[in-house]
Amino acid sequence: MFNALQGWLSIFLWDWLAILMTLVLQVVIVVLPIMIAVAFLTLAERKVIGFMQVRMGPNRVGPNGILQPFADALKLIMKEFVRPQQSNLYLFIIAPVLALAPVVAAWAVIPFGEGAVVSDINVGVMYVLAVSSIVVYGVIIAGWASNSKYAFLGALRASAQKVSYEIAMGFALVTVLMVAGSMNLTEIVHGQQGGFWNWYWIPLLPMLAVYFISGLAETNRTPFDVVEGEAEIVAGFHVEYSSMGFGVFMLAEYAMMVLISFMTAIMFLGGWYSPFENIPVLDPLTAWIPGFIWLFLKVAFLLFLFLWFRATFPRYRYDQLMRLGWKVLIPLTIVWVFVVGVMHYFSIGPWFN
Amino acid sequence: MPEIRNYTLNFGPQHPSAHGVLRLVLELDGETVVRSDPHIGLLHRGTEKLAEYKPYNQSIGYMDRLDYVSMMSNEHAYVMAIEKMLGLEVPERAQYIRVMFDEITRILNHLMWLGAHALDIGAMTVFLYAFREREDLMDCYEAVSGARMHATYYRPGGVYRDLPDTMAKYQSSKWHQGRDLDKLNETREGSLLDFIEAFTQRFPGYVDEYETLLTDNRIWKQRTVDIAIVSPERALQLGFTGPMLRGSGIAWDLRKKQPYEVYDKLDFDIPVGKTGDSYDRYLVRVAEMRESNKIIKQCVEWLKNNPGPVIAADHKVTPPSREDAKTNMEALIHHFKLFTEGFILPAGEAYSAVEHPKGEFGIYMVSDGANKPYRLKVRAPGFPHLAALDEMAKGHMIADVVTIIGTQDIVFGEIDR
């Protein structure tokens, strides 16, 4: 579709302009819904946690609070941008951008359905891993530029935490690559065709857990929110940020949550495939449901888990969190790499044929 | 070679887990606490000095504001000191009411502590669950005194008035109507005692709910077990009282050791800890909530069957009834004298202590025979606890400092006075 558009545009315009316009359109089509999804994720979070905590959640702006995210955004935009006097202005401003930009950039390779991807590159998994790891620079720079002791502690914690959990995350992805035999995200989904027992979560169940737990840690969500540590280091790295600076950090955090959920759904839960494929009665009954609906349902479920954990768990202490990462998750992933190798050697199940 | 210095962090007073206005100056080696230096005085209101300038009965309200999450327990120690000096006999019904409200206060305090402690450690749902129950107990406060927090309900010689026969009900609103509303008002149809009885029946279930979220939670255990261990000997030396002392394994409870009011007629146990760490103190306090619930149940039972006066009839100290004051000259004079210059305590001194939810809350009162105390000293349980913070926090991490502040159940109203 976009190729046709580009061809049609190049009739009137220079080629490079036609390509640029098509690309920008594609980016807008991907980023805009994500930003809206992020806005409503904040509302969903407050509503879900409100429900779990026997209260109502926001219900004043619009019917049942549905417009609350826009009220929040408006409030943040209208507020004064306060900068600590001794802070480094350039770094102070660049930090939130560095936190948000990679998260948005990572969406370039995420397939939303058959062929519905901005850039179908062969190293999709590597790209996501590489780009999303830049986020940590935003956090570190924010903590350092704020010139606040709390922010600095938060930044130190963030750098250690994110780097450690990225290893576990990377190894979990290695097992996926071993099963799928490809780094292209679309190919990975293709490998999982044929009902939910063909999805990779069965041979990689511990890796699903590891990946999701690392995802929690990567996004600084409870129980791994020591970087923000509300009760200890107040808000950690973004304690000095106000107005849209803070808003951008929030956007980045929630966009990252959505990204992690998409990655989990794509790599372990069969992407856009229906769970009822090849099941006699259910498959014809649900055949009319388009693929991206299934993908969104899976993502919604994973996002719900994020919120559920937040309502349930206390926070780890910093050293305990590191211990979990290095002494439990990373050894587990390494062991599982061998297990997958053995399974591969004996061509077990529908996954390794 | 660069000089290596410790990181000094100013923790509070504007800090989400400073429990009010605690200011700590933390000296950190990495994230490990080398020294923590609590600074107090940011909530100092001069309660002791103010009391010296007021007739005895006008200072009761100040007592509420000392430890502002266990209001009636503070009043209790104060009015007991006055009664001790006057040798005033309190009617039995008033004693039961006081004990009942002391225990309601204990649950109020422990719920607040549980919620705040869990929130400090990151589990925020418990906080809101705890506040759901606090709401009901606050309504009990409101029903007897008209105020949800600063009740001024205990008076020298008894309590201000008898328990009401009706409970306030929720009104219909945009958010609660129809069956929703009926459910909210279900237990509010009868008297206050019926309401409290219904509460005691459902409360153990609620405590189970909190325990489900915390007691066996791995993260909760990792955060509290072996944090801030205080040995029994050290706890005694540091002057700990209440759950802080019992958490270390010493079964010291004024309700058992020197029973006041009617505690000797009631059946309850004293939970004690074993290792003296934060987890034990958590368990002790949760168990105390269940014990308090038991006491309230017994009090409700007794109060339902034994009507009677709730304040002593000595009108030199207690106000006469409104009707009397309108028709009886002597009652009018009593009323006038009492509310203008108060009453006079014989010269002497008295110390009265109650088992406050946080420990031993004592009032030491010296009278020179005037209508105001010559000196009033408040023994706040939180003060020695806070003084031990440095010792408890040494060698732990910043996140544990938050746990320790939580486990000490610090409220600045009483520490700064």
C-alpha cells in the first residue's frame, strides 16, 4: 500500500521527497496510536488499581473519567518548567528526549500483523535490544544533570539495574532465536503458526517468565521500581523534573511498557495468530477476527499483568534486586540455552521441526 | 589519590516516608548507612508548657494532638493522672467504654502503621485496605464525640457522654444510591454498639486479607526479616516499650503488668516476637489487632447488658447535666465554676501510664494546689524509639532506613510534643 503511495507521489515530486513523505506518514500512523495507547494506559492503570484497591479511580473528567489522560497532559503542558539552578541546562533538557526517542524508534520493526511493519529488517530483535538499551542514558543523564543527591542515587541504581537485566533479557531472546532460527520479528511470528501449543511459550516457559520479569525491571515497574523508589529516593532520577520534562519521562516509561508487552506477545505468545488455530469448532467461529485484534488482546493482557503486579507487590531492595538478576535469572537463562540446544538436537515437538 | 568522602544525604523533612516531619542526616557509604542522625523539633508546639497555663480540663484537647493517630489513648493517660490525684472513682461503665475505645484506638493506630509501613516498602494496596477499616472506626469516634480525630471524649471522672443509640448513615449521592447505599448502611441501622459488634465480626477477615498480601510474601519477608534486630537486653536498655519491646521477646504490657480500668477482667493475650527484627514487630502488631478485636467484643457484650452512669457524680469535677443547670441553683454555680476556672487539684504529684498503641505513654503531673498543673511531663513512647534509630540503621541500606522508620511506628506529634 505504501509502495503504491510512494510510486504515485513520485509522479509529481522528486523521488527523495516521495520517500520521505511516505516514511513520515508511516511513522505518524505508528506513533500516534501508540501515544494515544500510552495516554489511555495511564487511565487504565489508575482504573485497574483503583478497582483492586476498592476505590473508584478517576471519574470526574468526561464520562467515567475517560478524558482524564488529556486533562493530565494539559496540566503538565501548562505547568512551569523548573530547572535547578546548579544543573546543566543542556543535559537537563536532552535527558527526557534521550529517554523517549529510543522507545519510539524501537517501534519501527514491530509487526502489527502480516506485513504491517514500518521496516521489516532481518535483525529486528537486535535492533529492539540495541535501541531500547539507549534509554538508560536518558535516565543516567537526567540523574546527573539534576545535581540532586536523590536523583544521583536514582541514576546510579538505574545504570546498574538496567545493564544487569539487559543481560538476562538478551539471553532470553537468544533462546527465542534458537527456536525460531531468525532475528526477523515477522519470521519469529511465522514460526509459531498453528494454535497456541505451537507458540514458543511452551518450550520457553521459564524464558517467558525471565523476559517478562526483566521487562518489569527495564521499565522500572513495581516490584523493581528502585530507580524511582517513591518511598526511599522520592522519585529518583526525575525528582527535579516538572512540567513536560516529567511528562516525557512518564511517556517513555509507559511506551516502554507497551513495547515490552508487544515483544513478549510476538516472541512467546504467537504474535497476531489466533490461539484457536486448528481447533475444530473454535477456529471457524473465530476466523473472522483479524490478526491485530488477537495481538492487541495479548498485549492488553500483558499490560494488565504490569498493573496487577503494581497493586500487589512490595518493592525489592536494591541489592536483592541485583541478586535476583545475577544469581537467579542469568544462570537460568544460560541453562535454558543448553536445554533448547538439546531440544533442538532431538527435534522435539512442533517447535523444532 | 583523591580524597574519599562519605555521601551525606538529607532525608526529610519533606520526604514521602518521613512520617511527618522527621529529618534525618544520613551518612552513606555507597548505599550503606554509616550514621543516621535524627533531627527533631519541627513539630514542637509546646504542649507541656501550654498545659501549665490552662485549667486542667481544658488541656485534654491538647493530648489528642500529641500522637494524632491514637488520640483517645493519650487522653486516657492524662485524665487518669487527674483522677489519681483527686482519688476520683470512675463508674464501671465508663471504664468499659474507655477500654473499648482504647482498643479501637489501638486498631486505628495499627491500621495506620500497617498501611504506612507497607506503603513505605512499596505495597500500596494494603494502605487503602487499612483506610477502609479506619473509616468505620473514625465513624465510631464521631458517633461518641462529634469529631473524627481529636475527640476530647475522656473526661476526669468518666467519659463525656453515654454511647449513642443511633449511628450516622450514608446519604444518597451521585456515587452511592439504591442497593449500594443499603449495603453501606447495613450495619448502621442499630446503635453504636451494634455497629461496633458488626465490625468486630468482620475485622478478623480483613486482617486475614492484609496477611495474605504481606505475611508470606517473599519480597515482604526479604525486606523485613533480619532488618534492625534489637536484642531483648538492648531493647530494655534503650527504653523501648510496647510492640517494639514485645517484638524483641519481652512480654511487657501495662495492661497485664499493672492493669488499669477493667483490663484485669478481660481475656486477652500478649503476642511477643522471637528475633526482634522488623518482621517480628510486624507480626506482633498484627496479632495485637486481633487481640484488641477480642477485647472490644467482650466490652460490647458487657456494655450491652449493663447500663448505668458514665461519669462520676462529683460536680466539683464533672459538669452537671444541662437540665439541672437550668433549674438548680447549685448546679448552675457548679457549671459556672467548672467552665470558668476549672477545678483544683490537691498539691502533690502523680504519674499515670497507659499501654498506648506505641508503648508506654505516661503523664507526670505536679500540682501546687492551683487549678493549673505546676508541671506536666509527657512520656512519649516514640522518643526512645527514635533515639535508637541510629543504632538500628547502622550497616543497613537506605531502603532499610525507610523500613526502620516504619517499624518504629513514629508519629511526630508525640516526639516533638
